[in-house]
Amino acid sequence: MNIFDELSWRGLVHQSSDEAELRQHFDTPGRVLYCGFDPTADSLHIGNLVPLLALARFARAGHKPLFLLGGATGLIGDPSGKDKERQLRTADMVAASAEKIRAQAMAFFERQGVADRVTPVNNLDWTQPLSIIDFLRDTGKHFTINYMLAKDSVKSRIGREDTGISYTEFSYMILQSLDFEYLHRTMGCTLQIGGGDQFGNITAGLELIRRKTGGQAFALTFPLITTASGAKFGKSEKGAIYLNTALTSPYAFYQYWINADDRDVINFLRYFTFLEKEAIEALAAQTAEAPHLRAAQKTLARETTAMIHGADELAKVEAVTDALFGGGDLHAVDAATLRAALEAAPGKNYPSLAELPQLPNLLVDLGLCPSLGQARKDIKAGGIYLNNVRAAEAQAIDSDDCIGGNILLLRKGKKNYGVVTLGA
């Protein structure tokens, strides 16, 4: 299947510069394309997954994607989609973030089996040597103010009296165009892809290529992903969902996807997985017939978690999920994943097992019971569980009860959890 056709059935084509010619152009394997990622943070997030996956899709189709790090453009700030100036970061901060994102992205491509076909590049390499005179004469000369003012990213800011737009961010379009022209001239790059808010910047690059080389190139953008409820895609109660495990645990990542709305889940399977059309259509039918089984959500969570964090982390997450909600063996799960799953539950730490209070006191300390008397009544009534096993009235706790050597899980009823940890 032509890669343009695949992106189309997945609902990932928002705008393109010449649909018929673009499709024909990518009938020939080995085409070079790129997508840029400015290092505005130390990690990519799931809002970056559509373009990241697109690069992998192009690689699987036999083309040659370039993963461009905005080491230069990240120092400037893209006005697209922003109603005020970005806070400038230092060169060292941008460089450090760029390296972290490069490593993160290449690890992703490695897991998809396409790392040998994706080339990372950094626009600081060809931008930094330029003098301001070279830049203005060789690149800036090809842009009129009238042309730049007509672009949405600029036009929306010009009309704001409170913030406006600085010359720095006004110049971003030219810098991005320079990237496209440079990659076209030196590496034969003929397509730039990006989010829908990038179309103005990308087509400016097409104009620069036409003026300076007379060559042919194309633009393609993806739609803005929104949820059926109107919430911003990629946000949770704690903020953005990152690909870095230090910022978003694999368990939290998995839970984000498994909680997808029935109205969104089939679109998400098209956007964020490599599943074929027939498999997704079968899941759509299952969701319509038996939505309570959440077959599509489970598949989405498995596919995305394995894709980003690997099969081993997925296995840990599924084991903890089964233990917490399916009655599985808590002693068989990964302790760190269990901690991540219960990070919102009340917790208490004690120096050692010898200093651990008796069970009723633990229940009060964790806030699961209001008093010792009520704790004893709840235990006697069979409503208290230790590591998913109903606690006895004279429950003794020893080292064999500790999950991973230092965790105890207490539960009152079906959903009220408390976590006890031992040691530092």
C-alpha cells in the first residue's frame, strides 16, 4: 500500500501541498522526508506520537525518514499555536534536552525495527556557522513581509495588543524554511511532515526551495487530535503523559490508554498503533456489540505500552493490573510497578518490620479506619485485606508477607487501598 493511502485511511492526512503528485511521488521507494522536534523539554510526550509514528510508518514503507532535532529553532521559539512569547531557554539547556530526546526517539525506532532507516539530524549543525549577513542575504531575501504576515502563526499574534510577536519568533518561519531547503539540497529531502499548525511554516519552506533551487518538494500535516469529550488529548489529572518513565510511569501510561472513551478508542487505534485495518474494524465491531468487555481499550493499552516501554514493562504492568483488579498473586508482581500503580493511595513508612504496629493501628495510621475500635470491627467483619487476602482477627505480619521485601498492601472493602513500606 502506498504510504499516502495508509495515512489517509488512518485519518492522518489533514493538509497536503499536492495530494495527487505527493501520492505518486511516494510510489517510488527511498524517498527522503523529515519531521522536526524542538527540544522544549527533556522528554517527548504522547502529543508527539503521531509524527513519531509517521516517521516509523514511512520507514516501514521503504522510505528514508530524518528525525530533526531543533537545536537551533529550539533556541528561538515557534509562535505556531501560541498566544504569547515562549520563555527562552539557555543554549546548554536546549542542547541537553536535544540529546535526551534524540536518545529517546532512536530507542523508539529501535523497538520498531527501523532504527537503521531513520537518521537523526540537528539544525544547529548548519545554522550555527551562518553569519547574520549570510542569513539575511541568502535566505531572508526570499521572503516578503507581506507573505509572512499572511501566515496564521504570525497573523494571530499581530492582532494581539497585549503580547504581539517579537522579531525573534517572527523569524522562526524563515529558520524552519532554511532547514527544509538545506535538507532538500544536501540530502534530497522532498517532504516535510508535521502538525496541522505547521502548514504555514512548511509551505514557506516549499517556497524557499522553489526560489533557490527550482526543485520539487511537498508538505503534509496531521490533524489536531481531540477527544470526544472535548478534553485536550494527552493530558491527565497530573498533566502531560510523557514517554520518559521518570516523568510518567509505564503503569500510568497504560492506564491513560485503557481508560479511553468508547467514542475515541477506534480512532486512537488508527492513529497510535500499527494494527492493520481489518484488525481495527474487528475491534470496532466488538466495541459496538459488547462495550463492557473493553476489548479495544485493552488492545490499545497493550499496543502503545509495548511500543513505547517494551514487552517486559508491559508484562509487569499487566501483572499488577491483574493482581489489583483480578485477584492475581501480588507476591508475583514487580514491586516498583506496584508502587507506581498505588502512588495516589495513602502510604506510611516504618523503619523496619520490628517497628511495625499491629494491624488495627496500621489501618488507623493509613486513614482507612477512623479509630482502633472501628478497625477491629472491620477486621472481624471480614472487610480488611492484607495483600488481597482477607485478614484474620489476630493477624500477625512477618517477612513472608512483604512484597518485594518491603511493601504491604492493605485494603478496606473493594477500592480503598493503603500502602506500607519498610526501610528508607
